[in-house]
Amino acid sequence: MSKYRRILLKISGEALSDGNMNICGESANKLAEQVKQIVSTGVELGIVVGGGNIWRGRSSASMDRTTADYIGMLATVMNGLALGEALSSLGVGNRVVSSFAIDKVTETYFLPNVNRYLSEGKVVIFVGGTGSPYFSTDSAASLRACEIHADALICLKAVDGLYDSDPKVNPSARKYDEITYDKVIADNLKALDLTAIAMCREFGVRIVVLGKDEPDGVMRALRGEKVGTIIK
């Protein structure tokens, strides 16, 4: 039984890859199995997927930032379609919804439709980021979480929570079990971008930062167990 009624799950594009710059069917199926387990708790689930397994705009220094960001948005569309297909193969109802019109591929984001899908128990996969350049998919996740009135935004990251410094650089870095939005912003902690943090603070959406490889991390968070870091 989940302690949350409706959540927004943010996953990286790497969750759909085999470690290379591509989409791996096996990885997509593995992720879909996890999503099916989450949905089995009765929680209403939206997902924002990144595109880093295909394209990282920030690494294209010679390209105009706007163009690079639009390429990244298209990468998230491809990832979302792959995840949606994997979910469908497991019998999990879903809709892939894009922030910009791409009619022959996905439907365009329209909040009343999204809320109806969620209420019907369908997984809604949000692609295309915010639809505008200069915003990360973390910001897109916080935006969608606020719009659908999610009880929590759960972010799967490379590290197992939020630390006071980079644990890869500082072996003595201290992990937070809970922390306030204000402290994250004031200390400029790099959990997710500060635009996302500020938006969740304004609308009171709890953020749970988990390690992407944490065993049953999302399920444990849904049960209210002490896992990752809670920002509230």
C-alpha cells in the first residue's frame, strides 16, 4: 500500500540504455517491470524521462544552446516511446504525452486529458521536457508534478541521496535523510537544478532523491521507509 496517492517519477535516459548512447530493449523492459510493480500499489503515476543516453546538450559547446536543447527534447520523445511500448507489452496502460505538437507520434500535453488518464490508472509518460530551451528535464519533472498535484516527486539519480558535498570527491561527505528546500537552495546542493527545487517549494511538492540502483528504492519510498533523501 502506497503512502502517496499520485507521484511523478523522474528517470534518466541512461535507465533505458546499456551504457552506450542508445536505447536498449532489455533495459526498457527491465524498467517497465519496475513501473508495473509501482502501479500495482494503486498509486497514480506520471513519468518524466531524460534523454542523456542519446544526447546531452550541455556537451555540445560549439552548437547554439537553443538548437542543442531542442535536440535533447527530441531524444526524450524517443525514450518515452520506447518505455511506452515496453509497458504496453506487459499490459500496463499508458499514454505518451509531448510538450510540443508531434501529432503522428504522440498526443500533445493537455492537462484535463492527463488527469483523466491518471485517474483511470494509466501511466502518463511526459516527453519533450518543458517544451522550451534552457530548462532541464528536472525542471520539466517539477513542473508536471505541480500541475498534476502530485504528492511527491521521486527522482532517481546516480547517487543514493543528497550529500553536503560530492561523495565521489569527498569520502567524508555526509548524507541527509531529510532536508528543507531552503537549505538545498542556500547551500547550492546539486541534487537537481535549483529551478526545480524552487518550484516544488512554492507548491509544496515533496521531493525524494533516490539512487537509481537502490534495491526496491521506489517501492520502499512508497511504503514510507527511510530511503534516499527527502526534501520538504
